[in-house]
Amino acid sequence: MNVLKELAVRLTGETPPKGTWTPAVGLLEKLTFQCLVTARNCGPQTIDEIISWAASNGVTVQPPFHSGKSLSAMWQDLAVRFSDGDFSQTELVQALEKSVRRRNTRIPVAFQEALLRVLSASSALPTAPRPEAPPAK
């Protein structure tokens, strides 16, 4: 309950009363796995308890896709999922964030292809003009 009270102040600006308190639905909707990981006094057991409690109230707190995996296992899993066409933009971003945090300088080609496909589809990359074909004679 203490962790949720701390998060209520940070996420919603609500100051919970001392003693018994029931978190508002607005807090549950703003709750993310990252919020739990960075909250003071919130270890793995507390995280599991809060996630279970949120689920019982109809809110899913999604843990990171590659939680607990090494970089090589993460890249291997992502390459397999990409080849199957079963990946999301969020998953790609989380993998890249983890790689940057760990200062990994090697990015597998399969991931580069997935990243290029996602960025191209979302029009995040400016398209270079195509060279014109030579005039037909």
C-alpha cells in the first residue's frame, strides 16, 4: 500500500490519506512496470503483488518483453519473432533501449531489418528521392 501511495502522488498528484486507502482507477490506468521498478521500497515480491492486484481490478501492467534475458538471448528471440512476423514496435523499442543502456555496439542484422521496416512503415524516415530512369530511346 505504501508503494501505491507514493505512486499516487507521482502519477496523479493525489495525496492519499494516512491509514486505509483504496487507489483510484486513474492511478491503475497510469501504472506501468517501469513505475513499479523505479518506486522506492518496491522489490520483486511487491511488484508481483501490485500486478496481481491490478489484474484483479481489470488493469494489465505489462512487464517488458525481454525481462530477465541476456542481450544475446534477447537478440536471438527477437530475430526468431521477426522472421515469424510476430513482433511489435514496442518490443523493438524496448530491445533497443536495453541495448543502449548496456552500451552494446553490435546490433544483429535481423534486428536492423526489423527496425528499418517499422520506421519505414511509420514514415519516421524521410524517403530519399528515387533516381530517375534514363530516358528511353
